[in-house]
Amino acid sequence: MSLTIAAVGAVVAAILESTLLRYVEIGGAHPHLVLVYAVLWTTVAGLDGGLTAAFVGGLTIDSLALRPFGSTAFALLVAVGLASAIARTFVRGRLLVPPMAVLVSSIVSSAVLLAVYGALRSPIPVADPLAELLPGAVYDTLLAALIAPLAIAIHDRATASERVDW
């Protein structure tokens, strides 16, 4: 059931990212909602749902944005794998790990997407890749820092076991 929820949430996030959030720009950067959703799911709830969200959300974005099919899904899968490694390394900081994983994963995902897009189509001329990718990564990190406490609270509430309180 949770994989179905992850997939449906990824489709909703991809539709929002492809339509409405394109117009929400700060400093030329727009949020990558599917990336934030998949990384938060990975760091809070587990790798299986994060992989599902990344794959389904990436394919949905590729379909809606007319990108090479599978390129965004591949970049998001790499980002989710990196987020899973970060989450397993830093087990103790439950509130700090999701935004930190989103920051690193956003930079890596955008760099992989630039490389894949350049390999499949004409290369995108970027003079300084880090300077181009950093504003979007910061935007995604701020979005994750706002959503992470809510996601952790929802996950804890949903997985809390009933116990006898004497």
C-alpha cells in the first residue's frame, strides 16, 4: 500500500512541478518537487518507496516536459540512491538529514541530468555548472527543511504501534 501511495504522490508532484511550479521562481531557480518528495520519502520512510517515487515521478516529468524518456527517472534514481547512503550514514539527526540529503542529491541529480541530456541531445552550454545548479539546490533544500518535520511527524504517527499505557 505504501508503494502505491509513493507512486500516486510522485505523479501529483510531477504534475505540479511541470505545470504550476514552473512559474514559482526565485533568482532564476525553480523547485524540483519530485526530487524533494523522493528524497524525503527515502530518508524518512525507506528506500523502496523512494525508488518508486523517483521512477514514477521521473517518467511522468519526462512525459509532460517532452524530455528524453527515462532521463529524469535515471537522474532521480541516482539521487535517491545517494540520499539513502546519506540517511544510513547519519542515523541520529532525524531533522537535519533530509535537507542535507536534498542539497547533495539536488546537485548530483541536476549534474547527471545535464550529462544525460547532453549525451542524448545537443549539449547544453553551461559555463560554470556549479553556479548554475546551486540556486536550485538551495531552493530545494529550503523546501525540504520546511516539509521534513511534517513528513517525519506523519511517518511516526502512521507507524506508531499501539501499546498499553498503565
